[in-house]
Amino acid sequence: MTTPPPPAPGRIGWVDLTVDDAPRIRDFYTAVTGWTAQGLSMGDYDDYLMTAPDGTPQAGVCHARGSNAGLPTQWLVYITVPDLDERLQQVETLGGKILRAPKPAGPMGRFAIIEDPAGAVCALFEPANDS
């Protein structure tokens, strides 16, 4: 299977749900949506990649531990941006907060979690530069 190109800037490219009881919530969404769960190793435990019946990745269901400890229990959208550092400066200039500093997302790129001035939380994702 080939890796699809990252979404264009400004598009939502991914969504994760971080919860205390990930297996229970994984099973909930499997039953309710028809998604299939695939384990995604996080070292000493698995988070879950949720796929549609046709095998297309849809979302992640994650344990509230490790790098996800302390995240709110909500669907977290990842919005693609061309320059993460520049956008994080704008977040702070415009009254938002950086909740999690930039960190790698494996070979795909890097991301940071922010809060907007109204208190809504999302992630900004910068794809890896393949050049």
C-alpha cells in the first residue's frame, strides 16, 4: 500500500480521540460505525487506527497516556499548515496558546497542539518535506 500525499494546507488531514479506556471506545466505534480497528504500537501498548469497511484510514483512538496524557477527551483534528513554526507564532500573537510544543509525527512530519482564543483545541500538522 502506498502512502497518500499529505492534505493541502488548510485542510483537516486526520482526527484522533484520546480517552482513558481506549479498548472500550475502540469497540464502541467499531460497533456504531462499522470501522475496523488495527493496533498501532506505541511501545508498551497499542493505540488504534480505525479504518472504514473499504480499508481507508479514518481516525485514531488513543490511550490517554504517554505523549497523549492530559489531552482533553474530544475528537482532535489535525489541520495541515505549510510552516508550523510561523503558524505557532501567529497562534500566540492572536491570543491563542501552544498546549504541546512541536514534536515529530514519525516520518510523516511534525505537529503541535494549540488552543484558540475561545478555548477550542486542535493540532497543527506540517508534512515532512520530501525534497
